[in-house]
Amino acid sequence: MKKISLTKLFFIFFKIGAVLFGGGYAILPFLRSEIVEKAQICSMEEVTDFYALSQCFPGLVAGNVCMFVGYKARGILGALAAVVGVCSPAFISIVAVFSFISVIVKYPLVQNIFEILDLAVCVLIYLTIMELWEHSVFDKFTTFIFITAVILSAKFNISPFIIVISAGILGLLRFVLFPKDIKSSKKKQEEGEKDA
């Protein structure tokens, strides 16, 4: 892990916050590009772990993920710099457009911009799913959890809170009862990534 200044950390997350349309689901591609590949603050596996952990905490997923990454990079001050950085563009934008938002939304050009942004967000969410799939679904057990979560969510309309907590409990039980299975599955996944 590279040592990074608080100022640089702030501006990395400011840049992410400036183009982060679509909330928490859209942040992973940006984190991969800026945090993993360019700044090399942490690995993609750590980022996906932070992302999963952020789902279990109240508040904005994007803000929570940034807090974890910032904390790993520079401790409490790093977490503060990351959260302030990612939230600042949205705050500045809201303050800037609040007074005339009701007027500009009526223009066809602005409506067209929002429609195109919606498409871009769909692509970012798809990329996020692919990113999470690569690092989270790596054996029969995790595939079972994924399929069960999709069915419970889509077919039976079970609360996401219950699904996330239940998946966490199942992961904990698996770790306690079958630690060797996890290590062998992870090893196979890492070997597959090296071959690819």
C-alpha cells in the first residue's frame, strides 16, 4: 500500500464525488480506477469487502465505502478527508442549483441530460454487479447465497435488511464450521484469476 497525503486523498474522492451519479451502486468502477489501479491504496478484494460491509451500516453506501478506504489509507483523518471529499461536489451542486432548479428542469435539454444520465447509471450498476460477482461468487455456497437472495428479494419481496443480515450470519457460520472449504475455494479463485 502506498502512503498518500490527506490533500491528495481528499481530491481523489472529490473527483469521484463529482461524477458519481446513481449513488452507492455506481461507485465501484470509480474506486477500481482511482483507488486500486492509480493510487494503489488497497486491493479490489478489500474494496469489495468494504462495499459489502457498508451495506450493513446506516447512511449512504458511497460515503461508508469512502470512509473505510480513507481509514485504511490514513486512519481517522483519512476517513474524514475521504467522506468530505466525496460529499463536497454534491453539496456544492445542491447549493448552486437549488434556487433555480424548478425553472431549469422544464427545459427539454435538461430533461434529455437526465435521461442520458439514467442510461449511464444503468451501465455503472451493471459494471458493479460484474465487479462484485468476480470477487464474491466463487464457489457453490456463494452461488447458492446469491440465487437465494435474488429469489427472496424478487419473488417474495423480503426486506434487503433481512437478506443482508441473514447472508452475514450464514457467512459467519460457514467460517466457523468449514474454514478449510473457504481457503480452498479462495485458492481456486486466485489461480483462475492468474490464468486469466
